Amino acid sequence: MSKKLTRSYDDRWLAGVLSGLAKYFNTNPIYFRIAYILFTVITGIFPGVIVYIVLWAIIPPDPAHPGIAGLFNAFSELTSTSQKTRNSRGRRQLTDVEEKDIKKNGRS
């Protein structure tokens, strides 16, 4: 079974990025947290915050607990299915229709 990098839901302080990395590499999350804090302090805080936000955006959430992203996905699926049912009850859409010119009463 292949390992997948996901954000942790069980052992997280903010978004679960560092504990997700620790689970992926089979280490203790405290090592990643200490390394991140040192990196952030040494680089002047701002780059460390940017790196964390980028990792938060790139690493997908735990599939068992999708969080707010799962809420948005469920809402989008709900709206798309309601639009499909609304369209199926309304007008019918014709496809592969051939158009012909018909002269009526001698006019074209």
C-alpha cells in the first residue's frame, strides 16, 4: 500500500501540515515542529509563515476528516445535482437536429 501525504486531523496544532509530514516520514511531529520554529525564527518569521501557508494549500486534508474543504465539496455537489434535476424537468434540449428551408405561400 502506498503512503499518501495528507494533513493530519488527529495531531494538529494549526492545520496539521507538520504532523502530516511527520506521519508520512514515520517520525515524531515534535521534530518537524522544532525544525519549523527554528526555520521561521532564523529567516525572519515572514518566509516561514509563507512556507506554511503554501504547504497548507498544497497538501490535501485527511480523507477521513476533510474539514471545511469537504463542506464546500458537499455543497457544490448538492447544487450541481439540484440543477441537473431542475433541467431534466424543464425544457428538453434537442441534439442532432437538421434544419430545412420551407417556402410558405410563395414567400421565401
